[in-house]
Amino acid sequence: MKFIQVVEQSGDMEEARAEIEGYFESAGDETKVKKLILCADRDAPDKIVSIVEFESWDSATDNNELDATQEGAAEAQATTDVTYRNLDVHHEWTR
């Protein structure tokens, strides 16, 4: 079953983009992330939402164990008010 993690935090969009690019560079081919979408909340300009897609909960768990993921998560928790939402995808429609 596909798994999505929604990460909500406050901060600067360009800093968030740079952190994500740094994560992908650091994790390289080890990352299990299939897709990542970086969003700004139109109603709260300093609110950043990342939508991270994995093949499954298991692949997300494997990804969580990577050093690059642990370091990035620790930094995010130390510098911003980050919230994680863990979602199993039951149905998906694409048009």
C-alpha cells in the first residue's frame, strides 16, 4: 500500500528547498522517497508543507533509518515547529 507523509513546518521556502536538495544529495541512491512536493500555504505565508510519497510504510521506515534522514529530522525539530502526518493511501484518482 502506498504511503504518504505530510510534513508541516514554519520557515523560509528557499531554506526549505535548499535543505531538501541537500538531503537528496546526502542520501543519494539510498533514499526511498519516490516523490516529494514542496508547498507554501497561501493562507499562512510562513507555513511550509511537504508531501512525501513512498512505495509503502515499510519503505518509509527503511528511509527513516538512513543517517541523512535522521540528521535532517533532528535539525528540523531543533529549528522549527515541525509536525508529521503519516497516511496510508487507500484510493487514488488521477486525471
